[in-house]
Amino acid sequence: MFRTLQPLLFTLEPERAHRLALGALRMAGGRSRAADPRLAVRVAGLDVPSPIGLAAGFDKDALVPDALLARGFGFVEVGTLTPLPQAGNPQPRLFRLVEDGAVINRMGFNNGGQLAARARLAARRGQGGIVGVNIGANKDSADRIGDYAAGVGRMADVADYLTINISSPNTPGLRALQDPGALAALLSAVAGARRPDGPPVFLKVAPDLDPADVEMIAEAAIAGGMDALIVANTTVSRPALRSRHGGETGGLSGRPLAPLALDMLRRFAAAAGGRIPLISAGGIATADDLWERLLAGASLCQLYSALVYEGPGLARRIADDLVARMDREGVARIADLIGAGSTSTRPSRLGS
């Protein structure tokens, strides 16, 4: 069905097409099909039925998490959600780079705010499935660290995990929270806002980091009690691109990001040495991509931009392809792949 509709969707402005996709998912709903039990992974105390996750950005306002889980995702991350609603950056701010299998966005955390999303997430309690909440700070906030701490407290009881997003390139100055002093202050504030019985908290980092930054962030995340690192967000770098939109400002995602995201994953795997689970994002579109990330040290993976080109059935196709490859290669459990191609130690906190 998606292949038939794709040419029509691509005649529409990308944000309008995205809104239509969300509306179609809301109407379609759906019931989850149980994943093959061999795909299950335990990460940060969560029993995840499949390592195939949806990255934040697709369902910013927690409108359709269950419809997405029904389409084969092992977990779904909603957001980014800020304390107060905000419109985001001026349009146009989302661009398809069709020739490159990529997307550039400069959305700017457009969302309806945490309270509205919280009500929707509270209403789905008891439906099962792992839904994470990605937390950000308002663009005009006088206390961005306070925004993150407030978000942790506000969203903890409606999230299976929380993600602290300090790596978007589209909120001016946000990535400065990855600097040593600011990061220590942020992680201290987040730790103070966490509940003893609250969900695990992940930290999402940028792919545009120097080797020294990787070492520092890995050590800070471990010392600060983070339960996993998501590596990585969109990039401000620009590899060779063919699309006429290649010069647009914003974060680049999709196929051209894959080599950088894989390299950054390997760097964090080496720096962390198995002391914290890693979740890989960036340029993942096939079962082979996911297989490679698991071997490199990822416990879970997330995709988003590939949906633009492959449609909402992609997660289920990847799951089926993963199982087929496991059968061909004699792999009993997908968890056995984690870090098997890396010199770093397999994360010791996978089952914590």
C-alpha cells in the first residue's frame, strides 16, 4: 500500500505528509503481533521484545505509540517534549533528500508540551508495550537544566524510560550541555529529580564529537547514573549529497549518516568498556544495518528517516529478515550478537 501511495505523498510538503501519516495511524490503530522470542533483549531492567525501536521525532506528541507498536516496533520513543508548548522554528523546516535517502530537519522541538502528552500517555496505561519519553528544554527557557529536571519528575510515571535529549542541533546552544561542567550539572539535577522507583534514564548524544568528548561523556554518564546512552542524534556535518536540499541548515539523518553513526557507536563502545548499554541510531534501514550495530556493541537500535522512504511496515520487515538471518547463521538469540564484533566488553548492566 505504501509503495502505491508514496509518489502521491512525495508531492506534498513534508510536514503535511507527516501529519497525514499520523492521522492515518490514529485511524488504523492495530494490535501488536508477538515478536519472535529470540529477538528479546533485556536492557536497563526493561524486557524489550525486539531490538527494533522508533526514534523520537516521529510521534512528537504521543499521539500514536500503540499504533506504531502494532506495526512491529519493539519499543517506541515519543517526543521531544518540552515543559511548555512551543511552535518550533519557522517553516519550511523539513526537507526530503530523495536522491540521498536522507532528511534534513530544523524543527526546533515543536510540540504541544509535556502536560498534554502526559494525559495521553496516562490514558494508555495497562496497554503494554515499551514507550519511552524524550525530554527537552524550551528554547526561551532561562533555566534549561531546570527544564530537564522538571521533565523527569513530570513524565516519570507515564514512561517506561526517559531520554535526556541534549544533542539536537536545532535549539541554539543546546549542545553546549554536552560540555564537561554543564553536563555534570545537568546529570546532577536529573539524578536529584529521579524517583527511587522511577524508570531508567538514557542520555542522547550528538554524532559530531571529538574523541576526547566521547571519553568525557561516557565517563560522566556512567558516574551520573545514566542507564544507557543513545548514540547518536542528527549531524550538522555534510557528506557529499546529491539533493538540491543538501545545503539546508539543520540536522541530517538517513543513509548518509550511517557511517558516522556506526563510527561513533564503536568509539562509545570502546570508551564505555561494557559499563553502560548503548542504543544505536542513525542511518538504520535494514536488518543487515541493525545486525552490524549489534555486533559493534549496541543493545538496541532506533530508526526514523527510513520510514519516510520505506513506510510503516519497515519494522516488521526488519524483524522478519533478522529472524531469517539468525536461522541461516545459527544464532539462537539476538542478544548473543551484542558486542560480538567489538573488542569492548559486553555491557554488564544489560540485565540490571
